[in-house]
Amino acid sequence: MHEPVIDLHTHTVFSDGTTTPEENARLAAAAGLAGIALTDHDTLDGWERMAAACAKARIGFVPGLEFSTELEPGGRSVHILGYWPDPDDRPLREECDRLRTERERRARAMVDRLAALGVAVAWARVAEIAGGAPVGRPHIAAAMVEAGAVPDLEAAFDEFLADGGPAWVPKHALAPEAGVALIRQAGGVAVLAHPGSTFPLETHRREVDAVLDLLQEAGLAGLEIDHPGHDEGVVAAWREIALERELLSTGSSDFHGDRKAARIGECTTPSGVVRRLYERAAHAREEDLAWLARQSD
Ligand code: AMP
Ligand code: ZN
Ligand code: FE
Ligand code: FE
């Protein structure tokens, strides 16, 4: 029998995905997955519904989040995935609140810049599209497409919103090692998301080694190796780095509903790796792994 697999990185309407937790759980069950993680950006708000939906779909649930950190202010964006942090942890909650507030301030500033560039999108519409989720550039891009200012999301980024673009405004962000430390102190487990999309190895090998040294000192547990944004060469190169550094290798779809092409279950993590990740969570309890054990029978 094949080892059961889990998709360890998916988004919903609680951040910048277009699907509900119920839809993600249903899609995961339909794809034959043993479980699925919810890793919305900067928020734990979707956990409760996702837990209920996974129970109903009879699959396991891995509670998580994704922090967008930055190497230096306005610099390279480094995404950190956190799994099983204590949802009542004060510093973690405070940082999520701060990120949400700062995201709104920044999104308003980007809407102002667009207006100055002759692109009229209403802040009220952007907020409506975000629907209470922490506001991100994809929400602004969606409002731009809707207003007929650009043909599609890609054009919105290419012409206006991409890092350093004419309407781009940097956002408050932690340093990557602070993101890992925050997850660790909340009892969670940290994994570096899509490293291949973040660091081109040909040109940035020295930078990568320096960053990974820092992240591992802060307690990094793994690298997201299998990801729709990584081609075969990238996967092979990063798998080797994971082995050298004794980091766990995960896989996930980074599903965003209609906002990205990836489908749930496109890339996955074997249950044995999920078990080893979970064993590094502060509050790991054998009974929490029941769904994993059941799947392997
Ligand atoms: P934000 O968190 O507001 O900085 O927005 C980041 C999100 O925008 C990422 O998670 C991606 O989903 C999306 N994004 C960033 N750059 C691009 C791009 N060049 N094209 C399409 N989507 C992008
Ligand atoms: Zn996203
Ligand atoms: Fe990401
Ligand atoms: Fe993501």
C-alpha cells in the first residue's frame, strides 16, 4: 500500500484564497489525501471551520499559518510556514493583529498610488473582496481586473504591484529568523516555504547558506521541497540541501483556489514526515497522531 500523503500548504478566503475551508477539505478528501494543512497568511481565523470540515470529510487537519517575512525592510520576501502553534499564544496573536492592521494601512496606500497613476479602484471594493481577511495585493489586483484597468491578475502585478513596482508599498514584516522564533516560542514547528521560488541558487548560494544558518539556529525544522513553483532541477538541488542540513523535506500545493493554477494534492508530504514534524511541536501528544496512525494501518 502507498504511504498516505498530506498537503501541507493551502489557503482559503480567510486570507487570499478563493475557496472556503469546507471546499478545501472536500477537495482534499476527493484527491485521496490523508490530511490537509490550513496555512492562511498571518491569521489563525480559519482553524475552527477547517477542523470541523476535516472531521466531516474524515481526513486529518494540520493547523498552520504562513508569515511573509523580509530579509531586510523592503527586501527579499521569505515565507515561513508554522504548524501546530498554540492558538492562544500571546506574542503570536499580537503579531497576527499587528500584521493585519499594517496590511490595511499599506493596502490603502497602494490604492492611493494607483489613483495617482490613473487607475481608479475603490478602497471599499478592495476591502469587500478581502471580506475581512488580511488584505493582500491579490485582493487589490482582483479589484483592478474587475474595474477593467488590467486584463488579468498577472498584468496587475507586472505593471503595478510587483515588488518595486510603481504602486508597490512595502509592508511591515518580521525578519525570517524572528518568524521562526515566534512560531517556536508558541510551541509550533517552522518550515521554509517554497525556497526555490525565493532564492535562485545559481546566484544566491552564499546568501542561502547564511539565511539557513540563521533559521536553523532559530529552530527551523524543514524545507518545502515539492512545490508547484519548483521545477525538477530546483527540487533536486533543494533536496540535497535538506539532506546536508538534516532538515525535513515537505511537499504542498500552496493552493489559492482560482488565484493560482495549483490544485490541492498536486504536491504532498508523506505521513512519516508529518509525524516527524509533529514530534517537534511542544505540545505533541500521541493521541493527536491517531488520524495518521489510522491512515497507515
Ligand atoms: P502581499 O502579501 O500583499 O505582499 O501579496 C503577496 C501575494 O501576492 C503572494 O502570496 C502571491 O500570491 C501574490 N503575488 C506576488 N507576486 C506576484 C506576481 N508577480 N504575480 C502574481 N501574484 C503574485
Ligand atoms: Zn497567498
Ligand atoms: Fe508563500
Ligand atoms: Fe502560500
